[in-house]
Amino acid sequence: ILHNLLQKFTTSMASYIKYQADNGAQAVQIFDSWATELSPVDFEEFSLPYLKQIVDSVKETHPDLPLILYASGSGGLLERLPLTGVDVVSLDWTVDMAEGRKRLGSNIAVQGNVDPGVLFGSKEFITKRIYDTVQKAGSEGHVLNLGHGIKVGTPEENVAHFFEVAKGIRY
């Protein structure tokens, strides 16, 4: 029953991503919010094949659409995530960017992974952490981002500072 339900979700998600691409999406991020609740063996049975089906289906009709996969807390599954066929693996802040890069290899782009709590710090601290992340990510195949969403109460001026620093980075 579960596999039948997961297959229905898979078909629906692939259709929806294609719809987004047909209507102007330039990239799509897939969130697998429950992947990291699974053991590696269960991920390989209950998540990986369905994610791969979604990616394969979308790539059939939209081969140039960048697909990003985000699974919060995915440190234990990191090496398995590229097996989905996505173009970019998004790392949360619990994975050191240099270690994540090393574990994923150079054939896949990474996104992330500044700790959202950093935005509660000083502008100097925020800037330091941004540059640290960028340096660890390397000069190719990196999308700077937070390692998760913005936390409630984050000072808006610090969010603006994050974006100003990010816009000024040149590889």
C-alpha cells in the first residue's frame, strides 16, 4: 500500500515540476522532509527510487532544468543523494561545507549552507561565515544559501546584509 501511495506522489510531483518548468521556473528544488527519518537501507527502498523517478521523468522533457534536492539533516545519507540524478545537493548547516564537498565529489554542485542562526550575529560575523562557506565550497558549482530557512525573529537588516555580501561575491 505504501509503495502504491509513494508512486502516486511521485507521478504527481513529476507532473507538477514539469508544469512549473513550462510556466517559467528556471530551477526547482525538491524537498524530501522525511528522508532523514529513514535508515540508509529504508531510504534506498522508500525514498531514493521515487526521487530518481521524479528526476528521470522531468529530465526527459526538461533536460536543462536544474533540479536541486534538499533533505534537512542528511549528513548520514549524503553519499546517496546524488544517486537521485539531481544537479545540485543542498546541504543544511549541520554538514561542514568542505566535508560535504569531499563526500559528494566534484561532479555535483552544492547549495548552502550558512547556519541560519548566524543571522542573529553581528554583520562582521555574518560576513565571516559567508566567506568561510564560499571558500570551503570552492570556485565552481556552488549556490550560496542558508542551510535552512530564516528563523522567526531574525533581524531583517541582517538578512539584507547577507544578500548584499552574497551579491558582491565573485568567484
